[in-house]
Amino acid sequence: PLGAVLLLERGVKMERYSLVECLIEDSKRLIKEFEEISKYVDVDIYIKKEYARLERLEAEKKDIIDSISSIEDDRTRTIAYLYYIKGYTKRKIADFLGINERYLHRIWKNSEVLQ
């Protein structure tokens, strides 16, 4: 049960990667806008809050990457990296690995990490 919970947590983390990437870009854009506005209005508190948010997001991104890096099986780790970090489709992953898509789906289905 505890192992299943940890695997579920890892899966949820990996699913969040693309969202975290978007939030980081949004946060950086917002910081630039605040810095531009700060020439005319005191927005230091908002800049500090956004930098704190950016720091939390960067830490979450690193945690997700570390979670994928800790997958013991090379093939599963590669599949997870290509799917969650690089955004490859399952078809593109199969092509990249030189296997057919049906075999990739079987690997995915049988892997506790990718569930």
C-alpha cells in the first residue's frame, strides 16, 4: 500500500511538469511587467511575492526531474523523460526507441511507475 501511494505521488508529479513549466514562464513574464511598472508605481511587494512563487515552482520542477531520474529501470526512465519532460507522444516515443506502438503500450501498462 505505501509503495502504491508513493508510485501514485510520482505519477501525479510527472503529470504536473508541463503545467509547472507554463507557470514558470508566466511568473517570469509577470516579474518583467512588475519591474517595468515599478518605474512609476511602488510594486515591490508584488515583485517579492512573484519571486517567491517562482522559487517554489523551480523547486517543484527540480523535484519532478529528480523523481524521474530516480526510476531504476533505464527503459522506463527514458520513456518517462520523453513523455513528461520532452512532451513526446507515445507514437513518437515508440519511433524514437525503434519499437512498435503496441509494444510501447504493453510496457506502459505493465509498468508500475508509468501508471
